[in-house]
Amino acid sequence: MTGRGAQFAYVISLGAGTTTYQVDPETGALTTQGDTPLPTGVGSPVALALTPSGRFAYIVARPNAAAIGNIVTYAVDQSTGALSQASGLTPTGLGPNGIAIDPTGRFLYVANMAESSVSGYRIDASTGTLAAITGSPFGSLNASALAIQPSGQFMYVVNDGNNTVSAYAVESSGALRPIAASYPTGLFPQAAAVDPPGGHVYVANAGGAGNVSAFSIDSTGALSQIAGSPFPAGTTPRALAITPDARFLYAALSPDNTVRGFSIIETSGQLVPLGGVPAGTGQTPTSIVVEPAGRFAYVTNEQDDTISVYAITQSSGLLTRKPNVGSPRGPIAMAVGARAAPARRAVPPRSVHPF
């Protein structure tokens, strides 16, 4: 299937940098296409993101949790999914930990946990090159994860150090403007996700019994806690993903080694646990993604070097587990691109025969 209409996924790992997989659109199965090592000296990968167009991929790497990191920019071959470094390294702040790209593909942001800031960059649409946004970095205490509203108007920053989430307006320049004081979450928030309509944001809290905080987003970007929040999720939820139709949310739990599913009540944003037994994962799940068509979900498992694959039952949201896929050592995070539109077949000119 490589070529026209192909879909690709990318996994960053401690052992191989970035591994490219081809996605079977009918079964969700992953087929390894090859590895792309990180440049020498940048350290280990911690986060990755694809532009909405799928033309560029960005990998955040750091030597250690307190050091200045770098962003590696790759061009994506639309036919094969192969990555090629597109520009030089772009430095981040200290201890980068999360990444997000706005829905227009114009801006990229990195959460710098060790220096309590968010770095912002403009993306050159032609080359993928990054340039710092005026005013960057922007302050946010122990920023550890980012989520941007689908309209691109607002960004939410999870602050692991003080158990809060901060709200920012995204200016036309890409600069971040604080909307209000930070909002309390549960203990040790790890990840955030905004639903596709842009009306609710959810935060995974790994501390204590483990739960998910839920907030409504008003027209200004300000947040208000949803009734019943935080919602019990189980031990140590580390990552969240929401289906494209905004009906279901999934939380990857470590060390439970499970995925918990929830139905999202459209009008209120409240979470209702799905029936059945939570889906199992491999050892120590670190991330979860739902592919753009909403048919399959994937979990990276750091300790047993696997990727768990699930089919999503469209009516109920329940997950059907498929065979795990092998990964290089220590998979950390994953991104799945949209399926490329098949190239149109050239139509030969009609022959005109004189009579």
C-alpha cells in the first residue's frame, strides 16, 4: 500500500529515535518502515508532533530533565512516510517535556518543565523552519503538557509542579496572553486534551487515587469546573485521547497497564465510565492516540517495547484489543497522520482522427 492513499504513524523511543510505521486503514495494523536516528548529541526524545498538513514532523529531545533541549525538524515524504532532517536544531528552554502545534499549522509550542515556561515558534509553511515568537518564552509554573483548542484561539498548559492548568489566548502573532489565574486540578497532572468542538478540556491527574479533571471553556477561553469533576479513572492516568466525534475519552493508566474508557455527555462534558472490563495494555503505557478517522487507538508501552492496537466500536466506544506490535527499546510517544488522498490518475488526451 505504500504510496497513494497511504497513512503513516511515528513512534519515538529511547532505542531508535523515530520509527515509521504504515497503517492498514482496514485493520489498524502497523508495518515497520524503518528507523530515523536522532542527530548526535541531542539526547533522548521526549515528545513529537506532526503539522496538520502532514508535511513536517518535530521531535523534542533533551540530554537530561534539567538541560536545554532541542527540536529536530523533519520533512515527511508523502508517498513513503520517510523522514529527512529539514533544518538545523532549534533550542528549547530547560527540561522540555511536551509539544503542541496549532490547528492552522502556523505555530509550535514546547512546555519547558525545568524553567517553568512555554517556548513558542512560527513555522515556515514552505520549509518547516522554526523562528521564535516575539515574547517567547512565556511563563507557566512547571509546565509539563499542552493542549490547544481546535479553533486555535486558546491554549491550556498543565502545571505539574503546583497541580493547576493555565489558560492562554493565542494572539494572531502566536504570542500567549494569560487569560486568568491558574485553575486547580487533581494531584500531579500529566496530560490534557480538548474535545473536537472546543467546549471542554480534560486533565489526567496521576497522583492520589487517579482521576480526570474536566472543565468547560467559555467564549473568552476561561475555564469552569464541570459538575462531578474530577472523575475517578484508576491508578496513575498518564495520557488522554478523545475520538474525533467527541463521544469518547480514553485514559492510559500506569502501572495498572490498562486503558479506561469514558462516554462524554455532549451537553455537560461530564464523563461516564464505559461498561465492561478496561482494555489491557503492555507494560507501563506512556501515551495513547486515536487515529484521525476514529477507528483505531494505539498505546505505547515503555517497559516491554510494544505498541498496543485497538479497534474502537463506533456505537459503544468499547475497545477490542488486537495483537501488539513490536517497537524499538522504550517507546515514549506516538503520532498518527491522516490518510493521504489518492493521487488522481492522469487522463490521456483524446485522439482526434480526421475524416
